[in-house]
Amino acid sequence: MNIIITGGAGFIGSHVVRLFVNKYPEYNIICLDKLTYAGNLENLADVEKASNYSFVKGDICDFDTILNLMRERQVDGIIHLAAESHVDRSIKDPFTFARTNVMGTLSLLQAAKTYWESLPERYEGKRFYHISTDEVYGALEFDGTLFTEQTKYQPHSPYSASKASSDHFVRAFHDTYGMPTIVTNCSNNYGPYQFPEKLIPLFINNIRHRRPLPVYGKGENVRDWLYVVDHARAIDTIFHHGRIAETYNIGGFNEWRNIDIIHVLIRTVDRLLGRPEGADLDLITYVTDRQGHDLRYAIDSTKLKTELGWEPSLQFEEGIEKTVQWYLDHQEWMDRVTSGDYQRYYDDMYKGR
């Protein structure tokens, strides 16, 4: 198979690329990434010389480029992860989120439709797999309910609205044209290579350098957390065995209040750095809550476990230990990302291409 993984140089995407390159040497894996601030080829340094891996710098909104790439590489499958994903950024700049998440997805869908329908076999053996978020479902009360695949969409931020729209386009291409599509909605991910604007890597770095830890509101918002390698495993399973036109929720059954996660991070970082327990609790700083901040997300991934046998492999305490240790061991990576040096390097590399 020839498979495009969009956003493959990003956080989740790089883990999916790595898994597919190493697990399926008979596949040709094409990492397609625009290399915006969240894309970093250093995330894939360990597979960049693999014979079944190639990188293409490109914008998913560029229909002609995508269509030509699909024809040249005879693409059989698309795993679509490329997206603007930070809620705070979407509040400040919703246009960028609509362009990338909605129009970019539509560009990919139309390119796939155009190419696959030109083939004698048309859609046979083809697959368009769209990765989305649990945020499209809105928010839950503290009543024990969970998001299921039947939960009504109620997005509350420009980010989640853009992802909800892209989900609808993917399903519409199946219903209208018969394209073999799958959609998954996943809970919050954590783990190595996450861009440090997100809570866990940001706070690990801030604790290390004894910088303030800004907590929205009272820190009582609840999220369901999943180790990124487990998400990559789920994507692998669903891409190969999921039913066409189905939706699968991917979650960790692992709910934590933000303030409780921050306490876990402080304890873990302090212990691994040899600091006294609680030495950095004074870094917690409460700030004005985010606009439209959803109270609670929680995913029910029973369908995925029942149909395809997937479940998380790590408990949160084990996953967070591995994650904190990785960031402490890769301070040079963190320094290059936070300084922007990685982006200048790749801008120069691909200048004029």
C-alpha cells in the first residue's frame, strides 16, 4: 500500500508515521506536512532514512498539489491528522482554523475522489481515515455520562466547530459518492514530541525552569487523557480493520481535573530532578478562565474495544512518568522548539522548493 499521513511531522502524526514505517516495511509511507510551527521533522529523525519512508512538504489546502501527489505515488490510503488544534489560537484567529481544518479536509477528499474514481477498481482497496476530536461533542456535566458515537455534536469553540465541520464533510463524501471513509474522535493525548503550548509539556518545562504555571479558572475542568502511543496503536487497528462509514471513539477511561494533573506533574518532576517534594507548588498561578471553556470531556471507547479489541496499554501514572522522563532527557529538543530554531532550519532547507 501507498499511504499518505497528513500532519505526519506533528505530535500524533509522527507517532503514527513511526509505527507504520517500522511495522509495515512492505508499505510506502508518505509523510505530508506543511511544517508550520507544530511540524518538526526532528520528530522523525529515527525513521527518515528508512527505505519505505518519504517526506513531502505541502499544504493540504493546495488541491492541485495533493491530486498530483496522489497520482504520482498511486496512493491507496490517507490517514488525515493535519489540523490546527490549539483552542486558544482558534479564539484569536478562527479564519486559519476554518481554512486548514475545513477547506484542507475538503481539498483532500476531493483529490482522493478525483484520483480513485479515475481508476478501473475505483474505491476497491482504498480508505480515507479522518482523525478528529472529542471536543466536537461539546461538554459534559459531572454526572458520570460519557461521549459515545451517538452523542449529538455541540462544538463550543472555533477549533471544535472547524473539526465538526470537517467530520461532516468526510461522512458526506461517503454518503454522496460512496468513498470508503472512517472517522475517529479521540480524547486528549500526551507523550513525547508534543508541542509545548499544550498543558503537559508546557508545565513540565516550566517546572524544570521554575516558571509560573498558569491555571485557567480554578483548574476544575476535567479531561480524559490517552498516551499518544496508544492512540497510534488504535489508528493502526482502525485503519486496517475498522468498518467503512463507521465512527469510533478513542479514549483512555482516564479522567483528571487539570489541577490534579498539575500536582502530579510537580511531584514527578521534582522527584526526578531530586528536588524536595512540593518544592514547586508555589509556581501555580490562577488566571482568568478561557472563553467558552468546556467543563468536562470523557470518552466511551467501548465500541472500539468490543469490535476491534483495542484498549489502552498504560495507566496514567505509568504514562506520565515515561512522558516526564522523556522531556527531561530531551531538553535540547525542547530548547530548539521553544526558541524556534527548528523552524528556521527547515524554512532554510525548503526555501524555494
